[in-house]
Amino acid sequence: MQFILQKKSLILSVMFFLFSCFVFMFLYRNINKIKETSQITQEKLQMETFQRDNVKSLINSVKIIEAERALLENHFVKSSDVVPFLDTIENLAGDVGVRAEVISVDIPKDNTSLIVEIKAIGNFEAIYKLVTLLENSQYETEFVSVSMQNSSTEDLLTSKSSQWNANLRIKLLSFIN
């Protein structure tokens, strides 16, 4: 009897061991599948994070370059939009107290520049400041000719506020036709 009881216990123990082995194998496979899925998901997340960081870096680069691009675009004058350049001339003249009038705007035959003729009226110091400001403006310019005459009949040595007429002929080199 005791032998039969030991035999039953052994059979039950072996069955429980086999059942435990099957459960262990089942859980082990599921854990490995979940681990593989987790690794794939983590790799995808790292790739997306890397791409997102690249996009952020690109956006920051574009923002940095945007200011420089605007500066570069403001340096060149297109033939279809000469008005900002002419406005700049008039604003500079107003800043130094000179009355300035654009007499003519011409594009030479080679289409590489723009020639602007300006008539300015003011005292000598203000006209000189205007010429200096035009030389140092954001546009690349070259003076073709500068002609100045004193229009007042006062003595030049006694009056600092005598009126001068200036005809300026400017060649705009930063011109795109």
C-alpha cells in the first residue's frame, strides 16, 4: 500500500513538474516576445526622437539664416522693385535736413546697374552728410558724379547756412535686373 501511495505521489509529482515546465516555457516565450516588441518599439522611439531633434535643429538653422537672408535681400535691388532704394535715398536726405528729389532713374545697356540722378538742396554740411550716408548705406553704390554749387549770394566766409545745390549721379551696383 505504501508502495502504491509512493507511486501515486511520484506520478503526481512528475505531472506537476511537467505542468510547471510547460507553464515556464509558455511564460518564457511570451516574455521574450514582449522583450523583442519592446526593443523594436524603443528603436522606433529613438529614431523618431532623432528625427524630431533633426527637424528642430533645421528649424533653428532656418531661423538663424532668415535674418541673414533678409539682410542679403535688402542689399540687392530688383528691377521690379526700385522703390525701397529710392525711399532710402529720400529718408536719408530727410534725416540730415536736405531736400532731395530723384530726377531720373536709368538702367544702362549692360543691365548690370541702375543709375539714379538726385537733386539735393541744403547747406554744405548736410549735403556732405547725405553723400556720406549714401556711400555707407546698405546698398552697394558708386558715385558717377557729384556737382555742387552755392545758390546763395551771401559771402561764404560769413554765413554757415548758405544754400547749396547738388546734383548727384549714383550708380547702384547691387542691382538685379
